[in-house]
Amino acid sequence: MANLSIRSARREFAMRFEEAIAKFNGVCEIDRLNRDEKLHSMLSRLPNEMARRVVRFYIGNADAARELISMVQPLRPPPAAQFEIFVRKRPLWDSERAEGEYDALTIDEVSGRCVVHDGKAARDMSTYTVHREYALDGVYGATTDEARMLSQIVDPLYELARKGGHASLISFGQTGTGKTHTTNAMQRYLAHRLFEGQVEADASAEGQPTLEVSLEIFELREKKAYDLLNARKQVRLVTDADEQVHVLGGTRLVCRSRAALLQAVAAAHALRSVAATERNAQSSRSHCVSRLRLVAPNPAANGALRSAEASVAGAVEPVTGLLTLVDLAGSERNYETTQHDARATRESADINTSLQTLKECFRATINQDVELETFVEQDQDEVVWTRAVPKGYSAALKAAQAAAAHAKALGADGESTYNGLAFNPAKPAALMNFALAKEASCARSLHMPYRRHQLTLLLKDCFVNPAHRTAVLACCSPSATDVEHTIRTLNQVCQMRGAEEEVSRQARVECTRTAAEMEVYLPFVKWKPDKASSIVVHDVENVVLNH
């Protein structure tokens, strides 16, 4: 049998992988019914050990059941109020189903679960599935209510900007996963919120405090910046003596109505650079940064609230907030990049550099100003190691070990219990970055390379302003063909947390094979002599007939 590529193997053994995904979801459902007494299920009356036996009977393989049981409780990300990660799954297209694709991405909005099912085939044609789970702040499936998603993600950022704070929303993912579509939906939603309750014909009615909205939209491509509100005029990013970043020659358009704002956004997006790829005929090959500056009257300026000192001093300064929306360029498949010309190759290299820099800046941001403590441990060779870890790690580790010992004394699986409890949501997200640090001073010296690329320079406030709030929305494809891209997208957004080993886990489960499949895909080295000789005779007869 001919060798199969990774993607070809997924299509060849699609039924096996779909069965493995169904079993994973089935085990999660059994656990949910066992734990939730409010559902009044018969499973909720069973002790935990009996429920595990039900799982083993359902799976039919003790090793596979043990692997799946270790993942039934959804991961929770470490707390990070200033930085949140969300994922949105696009629907599986009819054209993909017609080509033999299947849904390889599980999104459970109720439990907050996000799992990528990576189907693989070995050389002997045995197959296994690696279930990779990621801890996220919010997950949204293909059929999610878009209005609910937008309100949960955008509203906190909008409210912060309206009160004078700074916030950013970044769309991230593979080309063809709906990043630009989602960003446009968010801009329409923001336009509605910005001018909510305002009469279009009379935006500044007497007695109604007005909100001045100014818009800037830039395209970043090949180490250059272009103003999309001024016919793609090239602009420069410069830093002043106070380390403030300014856009030299940029246009700031004041929008006084919802219609004016949406019209300006549509006109700017029409000037954006796009290129056709195998996944998307209008793929964005550049980063688009939209900045909404909100200037609202200061509440202290209203008559009843205005102090005598303010009256003497003059007008009270208005409240100015900033909301930034970023639509990042999408990644492509490897074989697509082999068809690139010189310019497309430079574009891809610049995109990769910018995304890598963005990840490094966020990791440095999450890990700065962490209070450290000394942690001493002894390995199996009785060698004592001292390292710097975030404060609270030692206590969390002892609590997990004690819980595992208690569970083992009761007859439960102590190792799996420890593995589940070792993930402590209260543990700082920076743990893994300090794991190999010898001294606290070394652990604190994290480089933030925001000057390396214009994208991170423009987003500098995300990294240096502790009050800045950022939300990253990872757009993912459910197609089995795109599993590698989906994994890469989720790995990168989790790495932005600075503790990717804390916000992801995986389990490998062997796929079942029927007796007929085992006969068809039996490796050559295991063939019986009569089968090998029959194949040789058949090939010789074919050679004779052909000549």
C-alpha cells in the first residue's frame, strides 16, 4: 500500500478518527451526568468509581479509558485580568464535507472546553488520536449567537475606553477562518454601541452629552505603514522623548454618526491589500489596525458636579479613551508558500516576524513584576536544585501532593488525581518561564522587543501600560485538513499567557481496528509466506502479460 501523507491518512481513516472523537465526547458526557445531580440522571446516583467502570465498559479498553478520564474536567486558564483569550470556531463547509473532511475541533460553550482531535497513522497503518485541550477564557462554536459573543468580548473593552481607559481587541488565526468577517462584525457592533440612543439627524441635542469619536486605520505590510483613510499614503511611526509612539502624517477622521463611521471603515477596508490563496480568494496579506479615540465630557464639568475650584480654573479636561482593533494577517499552508514569488516570500517572512514578536511581547508583559520565592527540590539522584518560582507555588504543590496521597489512601488513582489537582487556577501564569531560572534577578530580566516590528510598536501601550486591557480572539477551522494550523494558532495564543504548559494538555488514544482492517493493513514484515508468494506470482504474471 502506498505511503500516505498526514492529511491523506486523515481522510483514509476518517471513520476511525470520527469514532475516537465520538468516544471522547461520550466520556465527557458520562462524567457530566455523573457529577451534576440537578440533571436527575441515573449516572448521578453512581459513586465515582462505578462511573469510571461505566467509562471503561463504554470504551472497551482500560488504557484508553484511563487517558480519557484524565481529561474529563475542563482546563481553566490562570487569572489574568488584563489579558484574555477567546476562540471562535467557523462552521465546516459543505464543500469540505463533500471532500471527505470531518469536524476535528470540539467546542463546548457550557463547560468552556476546547479540544483539537489530531488523528495520526503509524507506518504499520495503526492509527491513534491525540486529543489536545486548551484552557481559554471563552469559547464560541459554529452555531453560537454572534450578538452574545460580541457583547461578552467587546462590551468590557468598550466600557473601559468610554471611561478614559485603553483597550485592544486582536483577531488571530489561519487564513480562511473568518478573522476579517469577525472583525467587521465587531466594528458594526461598536458603531451601534458608540451611537446607541443617538438620533442620527440630531447627534448633539441640547442637554445630551455627546461622545466625539475619531477614527484611524492603518495597514502594516512589508515593514511599512499605510494610511487607509488617505488613499494608502505611507506614514511613519516615530517615538518622542517621552517614549510615546506617534503616527507621522496619519489621518484622524471625526465621525459624528453610526453611518459615517461604518462608511469610513468600509472605504478603508476596500483599500486593503489582499491576495488569493487556496483557502480564501480574498485573503488579507497584511495587518490592519483600527483605532477609535473616544472623547467624552468629564462628569465634573456638569453644573451640579463642578467644583468652585474647577470653575475658577476654567474648563475641565474631557475624558479620552482609546479602543484598538487589530485584524492580523493569516497563516498559510506550507505547500502554498512554495508557490510564492520573491515579494510574497518577503511578505510571509515579515508576517512571521511580526507574529513572533507579538507573542514575545505579551509573554514578557504577563511575566513582569512577579513576586518570587526560592523553591528547593531533590531529584531521584538526591541532587538538590534551587530555583526561583512565583510566590505561592510551593504551597500549591504541597496541597496537590496531599490531595493525591489522600485519594490514593481511599483507593483512587493517586497519580491521575495529582495530575488533575496540580493545575491550580490560583497559581501565577508566569510559572513556566521561571522554571529554569537560578536567581530571581535572572528571572526578572525579560526582554520586551516591541521595537522589532511596527505592529508591536503601534501596540506598545498593550505591553507597558498596566491598566491596558487586551482580548485576543483566535479564529479556528474545524476541518481535519487544517488541524496543524488550528494547533499552531491555539499554541501561540496560549504562549502569550507565558505558561503554555499550564493552559494545555493532551491524551493519546489508540483507535480501534476491525479484523478486516487489520488484515488489509497488515505490515509486510508480518505477512505469511503463502501471502507473500501469491503477491510475487501475481506481479510476475502481470509483467508477462504486459510484454
